[in-house]
Amino acid sequence: MQADEQKVLNIIGRMPEDSNMDEIIYRLYVLHKISSGQGAVKQGKTIAGEEFKREIDSW
């Protein structure tokens, strides 16, 4: 089994048995986004808080 496939199976295996497909997909989506964000931090692909605030203020 591939590493990602095993991660997905582990996540699903820890969920309550009465979880529906929407809950499973949402949990996988959120965990994927968290993992992506952690990877971006490790690669230095982030911006400082003040720069982020300036971007938001310009909206």
C-alpha cells in the first residue's frame, strides 16, 4: 500500500462507525490542508503577520 493510502485508511479507521461520507471527506480535506500548511511552513513559504494584515486591509 502507498503511504498516503495507508494514512487515509488509518484516519477512517479512527472515525466513529456511524460517520457518513460527508464527514469522512471533510475530515480528510481538513487534515490534508493542515498537512499542506505545515509543509509550507517547513519550506519557508509563509509571510509575516504584519504583511498578511496589510494584504487583508487592502481588500
